[in-house]
Amino acid sequence: MNFKHKSVMLEEVLNALDVKPNGIYLDCTLGGGGHSRAVGEQLGKDGMIIGLDQDDDAIAAATENLSGLACGVKIFRENFSRLEKILDDSGADKIDGVLFDLGVSSYQIDTAQRGFSYIKNSPLDMRMDRRRTLTAHDVINRYDEDRLIKIFREYGEERFSKRIAAAICRERKISSIETTGELVKLIEQAAPRTKNGGHPAKRIFQAIRIEVNGELEILADAIKKAVARLKIGGRIAIITFHSLEDRIVKETFKTLAQGCICPKNFPVCVCNHKPEIKILGKAKTPTPEEINLNSRASSAKLRVAEKILDSRSTINFCRSSKEE
Ligand SMILES: C[S@@+](CC[C@H](N)C(=O)[O-])C[C@H]1O[C@@H](n2cnc3c(N)ncnc32)[C@H](O)[C@@H]1O
């Protein structure tokens, strides 16, 4: 397997995580293990990398890439929605840092038969985890028109969602839509290309991919679970590649960094809610030099936060004060 992927904002991620030689670091999106390898090279024998990915090809590539490190390495083929169980199974109660580098790898996009690319012709698949049953073929051939419109609008932010969904539903009455090539042709016929809008298939493919992999609904919860397992002073770094993901990260960080959440008309605070994290600066973007070398980095945004308080003590306090 020729797993090609260039890790995005590598230096920035290393700085953000502030790697300690004997720390425990969780990589929720291993891919080819590029970020983890760089973190692992800064760890001594008491340090550890715990990495997960839901894609079997990524697991094979990362396992090879992370061999020979001085630190401990534990790799799991899992969805990051199950990160608590993975940390429990690894015997890691608290960790020093966590990374989410969201979306798909270049390897996944460039491997035609995975069906992620609108440029290559292949069967409609788009699953990161090939143990799951829902594929892009199911979405395109089985979802009703209203559901397609909703997905294209919400996950693709596509202006011509209605027209594209109608074209798909018309076509599949004649015969099922089997390949990415057939789908792209339908999209091109249904949606006019706008001057600065880019190729409409790009947005529709993003929407289908998000639906097939359930990418957005698990994100906020996974961030909260990861923060709950950070040590005080531990760091969370998240790279996103589109505005829908970035909005979720920004809002979740904001909630976790918030103090009192009592209604505004309460004269005194009764919630005792305390900020769990401190947001470290604004979102960072790649340098022009990096984008020149790797155009796929161009939409990346890195957000970083530091744990400042353990939520477990806050939750316990709130419960006991309500019970009193
Ligand atoms: C952008 S790549 C990561 C690349 C990696 N940081 C590197 O430097 O090689 C994203 C990876 O996350 C995986 N992934 C995306 N969502 C996931 C999820 N919910 N659970 C587990 N893995 C996920 C994808 O399969 C993909 O391999």
C-alpha cells in the first residue's frame, strides 16, 4: 500500500500540544500517523501515543509509520466517539494532549475505489469505516428527494440543492446511479457553474461524505469527552477543513470555556459552572509556504485550548447542591 498524506500544520500542532517527554498523547485521527510520528519522536520511553482511526488502511499505514519509536504505542481501529473506552482499555485515566485532524486523508481521496473523489470514476462508496453498511450508493439511490435536498443544503451549503436532488431522483427512476462519474455528470447538468463557486460536485460530494460517515453529529460530544480526560495544563488541538466542522469546534470550545451559565435575570450565581478550558488564541491557518507545497491544506484551521479545571469536581458540586 502506498499511503501518501502530508500532515497539515505539523509545526503548529507540535507547538500547540507543548509535548512533554513522558506525556500520554491521544491521536483521534491517525491517518498515516504523520502527526503522531512527530509527537512520538519527542517522547521518551515513559511517554505514550494512543492512536485511533476507523479506516483499516490508515491503521496499517500508521502501524508501520509508528514502529521503532522509543515511547509506547497503542493503536486501535475505532471511531473517536468511543475514545473513553479506548483510554480505559489503554489504562490511561488522564492524558497530556489530544489531537483531532478531521476529515479524510489524501490517500483516501486519491484511492479511486474508495469513491471520495469527484474527479476519479469509481463505485459510490465514501465509507471511512468499511465495516459500516451505509454507502454513498444507498444515499443517492434510496433517500427521498426532501432528505437529499436537506443534506445537500446543510452539509454542502449548495445553492442548487433542489435542482440536483430532482435530477438524481428523475434519473434513478430510469436506472440506478452506480458510479461517481454518473453522479458528477448529473450534477453538472443540473447546476450551473458559478464564477467563484468552484465545482458544484465538490460541495455535493462533501455533503454525501458527511452523511455516510456521520461526521458532524459525534464531534461536539467527542471534544467534551476528550477534554474531560485531559490533565490540568493538557492541550487539545483540532484541525478542521470546512466551516461546518469549524463552527462546531468553536461553539464547543466556547461552551467549555464559559463560566456562569445561570439565566441573565438571576441576581446571584447558583449554577457554580466554571470554565473547564482556556482558549489559546484565535484559529490559526497554514502559512502561504505550506499552501504552496500542499494545496489541500488551504482550508485548514487549527484551534487550541488548555484544560484549566476538572469537570468531574464541578459536576459533583452541582449535583450535591441541587440534592440539598
Ligand atoms: C486528515 S486524516 C489524518 C492524517 C494524520 N493526522 C496524519 O498526519 O497522517 C483524517 C483521518 O481521520 C480518520 N477519521 C475521520 N473521522 C474519524 C472518526 N470519527 N473516528 C476515527 N477516525 C476518523 C479518517 O479515516 C482519516 O484517516
